[in-house]
Amino acid sequence: MKAPHAVSRLRSERLARSAKPFMARGGIKGERCPGCRLVPSHCLCALLPELPTQAGVCLLMADTEPLKPSNTGWLIADVVQDTFAFGWARTEVDPALLALLADPQWQAWVVFPGEFVEPERVVHGLPVLPAGQRPLFLLLDATWPEARKMFRKSPYLSHLPVLSLQPEQVSRYQLRRSRRDDHLCTSEVASLCLEMAGERQACETLQAYLAVYTHHYLQAKHQLPPDLHGAAYAQWRALGRAINPPIPLEL
């Protein structure tokens, strides 16, 4: 089994601090796979598609996000090798996050809607970086009200440029409700960032992986087996055959 990634480790740390157990919905007596967070009958671990990328992703996560099976930041960490994850608190900041943002190998952008930011901080595309420097996308992994609060109350992010996305697509995320179709889930935002950075394979893999995960999650919720011949798996297999090195195609 692959070593726990950054979101998995953050989840373990958050659980260790809990005064009472976190009870996610679904599952027989709350049982879930520690590797993919799905009920064991719908485990997806055999498809883990980690890819090497030049770009990295930094997740700044609201308090309970690492605990939720519907959290898609976990899927980013499954796919993108250089994924970092930190819990957010209003009164303190993890020194490791500050060290990451100060690391000269990374050029970080906070990904946030430009309409809520001073115009001089906003960029809509990525510049050509100096040799040896890599793009790092900092995503606020939270509900929209939480994300706005995190953005306002994190002064250590105020020096960073803000990457404002203008997606043409409508969100396909089905695991939580949103009042607006233009509010993408964290995984969808990361896939757009990867595409902007020229990481086409990682972008498409993350999109297809989200589709398969969503299918397994909803089938488990309705106590139905995964449809291995449905649309999500057709997309996954078509992508897997086109990638070199290939990603796993079958459970």
C-alpha cells in the first residue's frame, strides 16, 4: 500500500485532536477504507493514479474538511505527487506552510475569484517562470463562506498574487449541494490549474478520477454495486490507455 499522502496525514492529525469521534454518513457501522474513505465494498484503492508533475498543489483546509469522505482535496493528493496540506486556524499558522511559501523553488498563487480581490493582485494566466522554479497553486479547501473568511483572515497570504479562474464549464460535482453552478469543487479547480500549467495528463486524470470516485460514492450511498461498464469507467479506460506510463485500468 502507498504511504499516506498529505491529506491523509492531516486527517489523522485532526482525528487525534478530536474530543469525540467524527461520524461520517453511510457505511456499515461507519466502516470505511482508510485509503479511499469509501465503504469497503466500493473501495477504489486499486485505481490510485499518482502522476509526476512539475506543478504542485497546496491545500489550506478548513477544520473538518480532511474528515469528510466527500472532500475532493484527497483526490488531488492521490493524483499529484507534490500535494501539501495544512489545517487553517484564524489565530495561528503552521510554520511548515510559511516555509513552503518562502521556498525559492516554488512560485505560489492563491486561487480565488478576482472580483473579491484588489485588482493589482489579480492575474488571469501564468507567466513563464525562471529556470528551476515551479508553479504552486494554493487552494482554500472549504465551503464558500469559509473560504472567504480564510482569505480575509490569513495575512501571510497577502503578498501572494491571486490567480482568478474563469471556467467555462459547469460543475459536475454531485456529492454536496451548491446554490451556484459556477462554484467548482476543489478537485475541479485543481484540474483547471494543472491545465493552465501545461499538465494536461494530470488535468484529465484528475477529472476522470473524480468521476469514478463520485460514481462509487453515490452507488454505495444507494447500496448498489459500481457499474464497471458505465460512462465513468469508459472515460477512465480511454484515458488510461492514452497515458504513458499507464494508470491502472481495472479494480
